[in-house]
Amino acid sequence: MKQYNKSMSDTNENKTIPTDQLVSLLLALKEDAQHQIDESDASYEEIRQLFFGKESELTHLTQFMRFVPKEDKQRVGIVLNQVKQSLEALLSKKAKESGIVNEDWMDVTAPGIRPPVGHLHIVTQAIEEITEIFNKLGFTRVRHPEVDWDWYAFEALNMPKNHPARDEWETFLINHTPGVKEVHTPGVRNIVLTPHTSNGQVREMEKGILPIRMINIAKCYRRQIDVSHTPMFHQFEGLYIDKNVSIGHLKGVLDYFAKAFFGPDRKTRIRPFHFQFTEPSFEVDISCGICNGKGCRLCKEGWLELGGAGMVHPVVLANGRIDTTFYNGFAFGWGVERCFMMKSGTQLDDIRVLYGNDVRFLEQF
Ligand code: FA5
């Protein structure tokens, strides 16, 4: 560096410098730069100052550009640019080596990479649609626990302990922490992952606000898995408690929902059935949208079961402290996933794909 400073101060006094000398000084600067980096253990910042700082050789030499005769300006300008580029390249190499910059380059004008935009899961979309349809009928969505005392999941629903009907629910039981306050029945201390949304019935009645028009949508859990069962699924439970409620009202609500959700072409049927918590009870089926009622791998006989329904059993009303002299009602509980699968245009023949997390499938909806 010294030799340049010396020559610089000599030339500065005269305020002029022969063109060839300026060019050789610039070239010498370029030649010597790598050597300077290799020889010193200067930091990136020190090198940057050395190359481009106010007191750098390059800055001083650049000042002589204005004294270069007009006819030599272009030639010297080209050399000056080459020197600058060479120093910049050395400096960015030093930056990389020092870990200051680890990208090769960044083109700020290059188009960005759009992050993939997700959407609500199809089951969530179905839940929103179901909620909207029932809202139009005056049913309000409510929430009740998805991990609950078996009092609400079974006993309060007229399904006493050891009743064989409880086996059908294939329930996951949870050991409750000693000391947690028992509810309602002394000795009844099991906690369950709710196997159906019917646990919301008595919980809703206990609020003491009449009439009731609830739609309880929640996760349910059962020890089942095959083409039409998953261990975790969703149900929506309707409950209507008022004066003089009839099966006609129930049928009207079910038909309205079936038309709004599945479309006018799908057929529904109601079969007599048995549930401990409704009397009379029904099973509600809809014609299979995959085989159009002919029978296939999913439905077997052309119909797919959506869920149960019936008039609320007086024992359940009493457990919810409803005065049965004046009030009665109906309830129904259907599977959200099954409803989605049976929806017009959806050709799903295995319920498990809904929870397979395969984006190629999910992004189609
Ligand atoms: C019940 O769970 C009753 N609580 C329904 C009810 C409510 C009846 C109110 C009367 C009054 P069921 O076990 O049939 O009923 O289940 C209802 C629906 O949940 C089924 O028809 C099906 O659509 C869905 N479902 C049940 N188990 C599964 C499962 N493992 N995977 C996916 N969907 C299921």
C-alpha cells in the first residue's frame, strides 16, 4: 500500500498524472489486492476499508480521473471499472469466507416463490355447511365436552351400567384422576372419550332454557376402523324440546336437511330402530351416491346409514329436569363424514382417506 501512497502524494502535489502511470497504478492495485488479503489476517471490514474506504488507494486514484486528458478518459475508465469489479469480487469472497454473506447472489427483481395456500379441511367445510343449514331452521350450534363423564354419555341417556346396548358404542375409557368430583351418581366415575354427541342432550337440558333448538357438532371416538369407520369421527346432534313436538316435525327437519345438503335427487328412508334414549326410534338412510342404490363395496345394499333419530325418551327428559307434563321433543345424531361422502358429486368409497393427510386428495376440494 505504501508505494501507492507515496506515488499518490507525489502526484497530488502536481494535481496531474500521466495517463500511463495512472493505468499502471490501477493495474498494480488490482494485481496486489489478492496478495494483500492472503498476507494479512485483516477482518472483512478492514479489507473493505482498505479497498473502498475514503483513504483507500482506489478512492485517491479515482480522483485523478478528472485530470486525464479527454482522449484517454474512456481507456482509463474501462481499466478503473475492471479494477473496481475485481476488488468487489475479492471482497464478496472474503465476506463469504467470513460467514457474513452465504448466498451467491440475490436478484431482487426475480419473481418470488408463492407459498402454497391451504384451505379448511373438507370435514370442517362440511361442519360449516351443516351449521348454516340448521341455523336457517333456528337451531343454534353449541359445544359440549368431547371427554365426558359416562353419566352424560350413557347413564343419563337411559343406558345404565352393564346394559348390553353400551357395547355397540365400543367406547374408549379413561382413568380419572382420584379426587376429581364425581357427577350425579355416586360410584359412577368413569370418564370416556365421547362415543357420540348425545352426551350434549342432558347437558343442554340442564341449562334450563326452553325451548331448546341445539345443534351439537363434535368429535366422537370408537374402537372401530374399516372402509366406513374411523376411530375418530364427527357427529351432529340435533335436539328440539318444546311443547307438542311431533314425529312430523322431526321428519320435516330431516327432509329439509337432506334436500339442502345432498340435493333434490337423493332418496332418504326411515326404518324403525331401537335406541335406549328415544322412543319411538328410527334409523335414517340415504341412497348411495356411488352406485345409485344398486349396491357397492361401500354401501353393500344401495343405502348408507346416516344415523339415528327419535322422540326423546321421558327418562332422558327427567334426567335433564324437563317437566314432561308440558314438554317433549325429538333428537337425531348423524355422522359428518358419512354425510360428506354421500354428498352429490363426491365419489368416495373409503372413509379413511379423509384422515390420510394426502394433499393430492385434499386439494381437490
Ligand atoms: C348414535 O350414535 C346415536 N347417538 C344417534 C342418535 C342421536 C339416535 C339422537 C337417536 C337420537 P349410531 O351409533 O348409529 O348412533 O351413530 C350415528 C352415526 O354416526 C352413524 O350412523 C354414522 O354415520 C356415524 N358413525 C358411527 N360410528 C362411526 C365411525 N366409527 N366412523 C364414522 N362414522 C361413524
